[in-house]
Amino acid sequence: MTSATHGTGTSDAEVTNISPHGFWLLLSGRELFVPFEQFPWFRNATVAQIVGVQKLGDDHLYWSSLDVDLSIRSIENPAQFPLVSRGS
């Protein structure tokens, strides 16, 4: 006997683990590490805020409770997307 699949997944992005250094994000069968050093918006976030990720497009992740939008490419290749502050 086999089980039938009911419906489709509700998210193409899932946080699988959180450590003091960052978190792992599962995207379409591959896992990416999001280090707090390179993505400081998540450093003081709660677990509920970090796991509240939504994949809104092929390259668009959004954390509504943190108001953070990220390109998946920026996680894969952070050197190509340097963090720049516009503050004085």
C-alpha cells in the first residue's frame, strides 16, 4: 500500500536549522547557509521570525515580520552583493 500525495507544498523555502552563527535554508532540494555575519538583519530575530520565510519568486525571499527581502543569488554569492549602509 502506498500513500497518495495530498495537495502541494505551501512553501518552497524552509528553515531547517538555526545556530549561533546563522541558519540553514532549504530551497528546492538544496540547502544554503545564511550567516549572521553577512546577513545581520537576522542576528537578533526570534526563531518565529526566521522561520517565517516566504518564497515569492524564482529569486525572491521575504520575511514579512522582519521586512527583509533577499535575492537567493545574494545568499549563494554574497561577495557579488556587498552590504552597503546609506546611514551617515
